[in-house]
Amino acid sequence: MTGYAKSWQDFREAVGDDADLRVAEHRDALFTWLNSWGCRITVKGEAQVKDYLAEWYEQNGDRLVDRSTGLAEASDGDLRDVADLFDSLIADMQCSASTRSLRFGPTAVSKTACRR
């Protein structure tokens, strides 16, 4: 098993069947996984990003496409919803970034916003 596959397996074991970004341990597992894939979220901005993600998930978690829906089976509406969530999270993270230390860019967002 590659390091990337192992890190995904570790993430899934930590969060169970459904990641809930309102849960601190799930956010911690997400950051461990994202950083293992090269997203490199800085420690200086990590607490602020985690707090924001919890708030964002509270408002948008129910709009995420169910993980049982494969990409090939996703409807146009599902894909539009994911695109809208991606765009909103990117925009909100950029607006929240008062300093360059807050780094949660497009790659991290795409891995976060695509599935619950």
C-alpha cells in the first residue's frame, strides 16, 4: 500500500463512515490527511482554518453529495452543488485570510468539499 493509500485509510478509520467537520477529531484527521497529500496547511493558521471549517460545515454539510454517489452516477445538479460549495469555500477562505499564514487553498478545498 502506498503512503497516500495508507493516509486515506487512516483518515477513514479516524472518522468512520461520515466525516463531520463540526467534530474536532475529524478536523484533526482531515488536516493530517491533507498534509500527507502535500496541502501543507501552516500551523500558524491551522486553528483559525479549523474553526472556520466547523462553521462552514454546520451551514453546508447537508449540501455535500453523499459518498455513496460515484462520480459517474452524479447528476448535473450534484456536480453543480459541489462546484458551488467549492467556490463558496474558496471565496470564504480567501476573505478570511487576513494574513498569508492562513493557507487553505483550492487543492485542500477540493478534497474537503467534494464528499461527506
